[in-house]
Amino acid sequence: MKKQFNNFQDFYPYYIQEHKNKYTKLVHFIGSWLFIFFILNLIYSHEVKNLMFAFVSAYGFAWFGHFFIEKNKPATFYHPIYSFMGDCVMFTEILKGKHKIL
């Protein structure tokens, strides 16, 4: 069921709750790194296929984590913008050591 949120600040605790398992966070993290890699490769090479690789790797890893590890539906299905923002914040927090992934 779709939950309603007034702003990202209200959404983010829900987003983190949907990522309880550290391995779900790990596969999101890997997918985010791959997304960055392919976007940088797109900028460098101007090969448009890298844009497809960026999104397939980011969503592929994230959705794998939700369907097979966390066993829930990705927030992207209901809140695509907030979900993207949440992934960026969680990625940054993982880099800062706030979330354990290993």
C-alpha cells in the first residue's frame, strides 16, 4: 500500500526502514557505484549505451536487494523522486560510516 509523505524529511526514515538488512544496503551501494561509473563513462566516451547500463545496474542491484534479500517492494514503485533522493543520502551515509554494509 502506498504511504503518503509531505516531504523528504518525513520519507527518509521510512526509506531506511525498508533497508533493514545490511546486504540490501550493500547491493544498493554497489548499484550506486556502478551508476556513477557508467555516467562518468558516458561523459568521457559519449556512448549513449552507458546511460542504459547506469540505470540497469542501479535499479537491477537495488531491486534484487528488495525482492530477494529484504523481501519487500522498492519504494521507487510509489515514490520515485524521494526514493532516488533517499538512495543518494544513504549512499553518502554509507561512505561516512553511518550504515554498516560488511
